[in-house]
Amino acid sequence: MSSREHRSGHDRHVHLLGIPFDPHRIIYATIILMVTLTAAGDIDIDLIQGQGIGDLTAVALFPLLALSLAHSFSDALDIQIRTGKRLVRADRLALLRDALQYLAVGVPVVVFGLLMSLVGGSMATVIEVSNNVYALTLVFWGAYAARAAGLGKWAQVRFGLVYGLLGMTIVIVEYFIVH
């Protein structure tokens, strides 16, 4: 393993279209995006400066970009502190790959928003549907974690529901903190 191996010593990824994704980054970015979309749902994004898709793109990607940059910065310092060496090319490429995973979570929202804008749909609908889909992904991740831990089918269902509920609780708490 590289100098960036996980604290647990395990490097478990899920693959989508042949691309490995780190569940930690995807789940974290999903919760941040859900909080952002929930807050954006309070305003009429279709009317902001008359450019709904541009505003939706900014709302979906800018917080994830900030998250991505913060983690890249922190991870770069962590590598140098733990190894006592400068970053090498492989470290920089790994940091870039990891950074892009945070941003990848927002891409479906932007694509869905673009499709809706082409058919005259509302960005509010995009936000609502996206948040519902992302809430379901939290249920998936809970079930996936239970399966990875070797638990049976019923435990996977329970864990999926509990973690989905916990994820939604985090979104609600974050939303009320922001407002």
C-alpha cells in the first residue's frame, strides 16, 4: 500500500463503471451535498439571475469543491507529516483522484438539472428528486456496510434503515444549524 493507506489498514473501494470509489469520500460528500440542496430548496433557484442550471451547478459543485480542496490540503500535510518526506508524483496523483471523488457526487445533480432545463423542468424538482435519491443511497451504504461486515440479510436491512435514518438526521441537524 502507498503512504496513503487507511488508518484501519484496509483499502476497500466500490467500483462504478470500472472506476474505484472510496465509500468514505462518497458518503461524506453525499451528506454535504444533501445539506446544501436542502438549504437551496428554500429559494427559487429558477429565478436567481435567470439562469437555473448555472445556479444549480454552482450550488451542487462549489461546496463539494471546497470540501475536496480542504481534504486534499489536509491529506497532503498528513502525508508529509507521517512520512517526513516531500510529496512525490504518485502522492499528488492519489490526492487528485481522491479530490475528484468528492466532486463526482455532484455530477448526477448537474446532469439531471441539465436534462430538466432542456425539457423546461424546474430546478426545484431537481433538488427534491436528487435529495430523495441521495437519501436512498444512505440506506444502500448502511446495508453495504452490514454486508461488508459479514452480517445476514435481515441485519443488512436493519443497518440500511438505521444508517439511512441517521444520515437524514445529520442532514436535518446541519440544516437547522445553517438556518
